[in-house]
Amino acid sequence: MSDPSMTDIYALMRPRKVCVCRSVTENMILDSLERGARSFEDVQNETGCSTGCGTCESAVRAIIEKKLSPT
């Protein structure tokens, strides 16, 4: 049986994939925004996210909105 604390450590080390089809992580989306992407389409063109099944589109849009919205 595996040690639950080790499972938690592995989860922290592994970046969260937002787009499983194209293996795009949240950090990749944020990096795209840092490099100047200003829309869903910009991020999509740079990372390839949401060009497979499209299920992740709402999650990608939420990350973009949260990052670009004024605080």
C-alpha cells in the first residue's frame, strides 16, 4: 500500500493539466499571458489548448479572466 503523504507530495510536484488532450498546464496558460496573450484565442494559438475535444474551454477562459481582470 502506498504512503498517503507521498501521494500528496507527488500531486504538488506534478503540474495541473487544464487541457488533457494537448497536455497544457495552468502554468503554460499563465506564461502565455505573461508573454502578452490577451485573449482566449491568443492563448489557444500559443499553447494549443482547447483544440482537441474542447471540454477545457471554460476552465481556460476562467484562468484568463482571473489573471487579466483588474484587482
